[in-house]
Amino acid sequence: QVQLVESGGGLVQPGGSLRLSCATSGIIFTQYHMAWYRQAPGKQRERVARILTGDSTDYADSVKDRFTISRDNAKNTVYLEMNGLKPEDTAEYYCNADHAFMFVEYWGQGTQVTVSS
């Protein structure tokens, strides 16, 4: 059974930081590109950051220089370090696993991030 379990969300003041984690099981982690998406109320889901199997990364323009994605292949976990949080970062954040060679992907259940004073 495949599971992607996000954690680390919460309420933070503008300018604050959070670290999201996504622990996976049931997949061969090293065969999957990993990504974080977010969806705010009334908006489409957007990709925030992605880390490929070879560790190259890319980011949405809105989070560049503030967010950092990383992966720990020994722990089958992907992280999203978020600094300089803004109210517009408020959203449900989802972990995504996308197989590097097959059309297979999985989603986590999401974790809420709220940036407010």
C-alpha cells in the first residue's frame, strides 16, 4: 500500500518559517521525482517545487529564494523548507510522487499552512 504522509503545517506569522515533511512508503522512492504542490481556496493547484531523482530542483517564481526542497533517500522522505512566509503562501500543501519512467503518480492528503498575524 502506497502512502504519502505530510506533516509540519500550521499557523505562522508573516516572515516566519515552517518545514514540511512527506514520508513515503510502499514505493521505490529513488525512482520517483518528488514535488510539493499547493492549493488555496478558489484557486487551481500549483506546483511549488520539484526535486528529480538526480537531485536537480526547480521552483515556482513566487517561492524562489524563499523555499528549499530536499530529499533524503535513506528515509524515503521529501522536505520543503519555507522561509519568509507571506500571507499569499496560505494554502493546503500536497506532496506528489511522480515515477521517473512510468505514468504513475501518487498524492498525499495535504497539510494546511496558514500565514497570518
